[in-house]
Amino acid sequence: MALDSAKKMEIIKEFARKDTDTGSTEVQIALLSERIKYLTEHLKVNKKDHSSRLGLLKLVGQRKRLLRYLKRKDFDTYTKVITALSIRDK
């Protein structure tokens, strides 16, 4: 299930670089993290939902690639994002 628009706008407002920013790396990582949290809770209840599990793995991989890019380009922003979203760093 996709995020509702109110929750999505709240996340965008928190992580956006400026008012009209909706596609920066930080925003994308935050939105993916929220979807990952939702799917994780869904899979705790619905253990046999393998198609959602595959979707979750794809989202985790996409977030991992975005985090690797952000770490390479702007390390300070990377540290702020992972602390705000409480994502572990290797």
C-alpha cells in the first residue's frame, strides 16, 4: 500500500532542502524508509505474503543504493539522514 498524501507531505517537508524539493536523495530515502517500516509490520502479521516480501527486498536494495550514493557525495548530510531515520551504518 502506498503512503497517504498527508504522511508523504509531512516526510517531504521534514527532509526537503527547499520548499519545492520533492525528489532529492534525502527525501527519497525517507519515503523509502517509511514504506519499508509499513511492509515490515505487514509481513509480521502476514507471514506467507511472499510477493510483498519480494517488494520489501527491492525497496531495501534501492534505499541501500541511494544511501551509498549520498555517503559518497555528501557525508555530512548522510550522517544527518541516518541518525534522523535511525538506520544502521556498517
